[in-house]
Amino acid sequence: MKGNPKKFRKIYSIAAAVALLGAFFIWQNNGIVITHYQYTNHKIPESFEGFIIVQVSDLHNKDFHGRLSKKIKEIKPDVIFITGDLIDRRNTKVDVAIQFIEEIAQTAPIYYVSGNHEQLSKRFDELKEKLNEWNVNIMDNSFVLLDQNGDKIGLMGIADPAIYQTERSYLQEDSSAYVRNSLEDLYRNVDTEFNILLSHRPEVYPVYEDMKVDLVFSGHAHGGQIRIPFIGGLIAPNQGFFPKYTEGIYTNGVTSMVVSRGLGNSLFPLRIFNRPELVVVTLKR
């Protein structure tokens, strides 16, 4: 008995559509895109003209099997900033995170601040110990100087506000207060004209503005997870639906904030119209 050609065509069409959709999702979640920005500020010291910064954010234990580290090496950055959530607290794989660090350790100096997933992970101390072994500069509530031929830039870092959750729940205003207090403490050590801040949370941008930080590197929003064309991100942690700060550079007054879309996933496993992002910022005078 012969089969029904129309039925076979329908099954074939469905199978092809499923295969194409699957390929699209794989590409969306694994195809790394490199975003280049040029940041100009007359306060940048002369020796830092053309200084290249690579930002890695929200990796969440994702293993790109050497592809990510290869792209970073090809960029030849002067410095690498990691802005939190190198691991995922729900499925922490310190070995995967450290393997990535090992791959890029000789590329450029690495500066790291914690995200909420590190602060809420029971293995954060283990991660910090391993990062120290690879000479990663842990910037939680710290200030250091970046030196280039005698010229200096101030670099600050803030530990993620999720440390509050180890003791109690916190409201958004508590998070903002924590960031403000941390910045006030850090600025007591600052005597540089141009200063950069590493801080996981973009939603407290008004605090960065109030404190007149020159340039902030942030993540956490995952690009809104699902990006709707001509509208933007759908949802982000601590910002809710249609979040304000999800990708790109935001500038108001003297303060600019670079928000990475991040590289990995956490609770929701898919990125749609929102490929993993590696950010490159070149400083110009």
C-alpha cells in the first residue's frame, strides 16, 4: 500500500522546521559576537591612548572549549576585566571557570569582581583561592592603580550586593545604599583624575552618576535574555520586564557605563536574538 505523499511532505516539513529551529538556538547560545566600543574622555592620561580593554561577564560556568580564550588572545588586550558570575551557584563548576582563567592568564593582567552567583555560592572561597593562584586581581571593595609609562588610572571594584542575602532579604534601595557606601569608602583612597569602576549591577547606575564615576563596567542583565527587535531586552534580574540597562554604553553627565550582554545562561537556558557577547573597549583622549 502506497503512502500518502501529502502526509510525508508534512512530516518532512515539520522535521526540517524543528532542525532549523534547533540549529538557530544552538547558534544563538554558542556563537560568540565581539562588540567594539571606542570611549573618549579628555581626562584619560596620554599613555593610555589606544589602551584596549576586554570585558568578560556572566560566563556562568559555560565552556566554550577554547573558542572564547582564542578570541581574547587574538584581540591582544592590555587588560581583561571580569565583571561577575564567572560561576553559577546552582551548578557550580570551579574547574571549568579556572580552566578558562588558565587559558587567558598569560594574555593580559586580569581584574575580577564578584557577581551575585559567587556571593551566594558555597564554593566562592574555593574559587577565590584558585583565582589567586593564577594571579587574578580580586577587586571586591578594592582600589588599585593601572600604570602605563608612569601615567595612572584608578581602578575600583565593588563586591556584589547579594552579600546582604547571606543575612537577610534586601530591597532595591538597600542595594543602592550598599553600592553608595562602598563607593564612598573607595573614594577615600582615590587621587587619580580618571577612574574606572567594576561593578556587576547596572540597575544602580544612578548611584554611579551621583558619585561621578568616569567609566563603569557592568553585566548581570544578560542582555534582557530574549531581545525583541526594535524594543530591546525582555527581562533582567533586579530590573524586571523591559529593563532599562541591558547592553551598550549609557552616558549621563560625566558618567558612562558599559553593560555586557554576558556569555552564559543561568536559570533560563536560552538566549534569543542575544548571542553571547565579548566586549572590547578602546580608550581615546
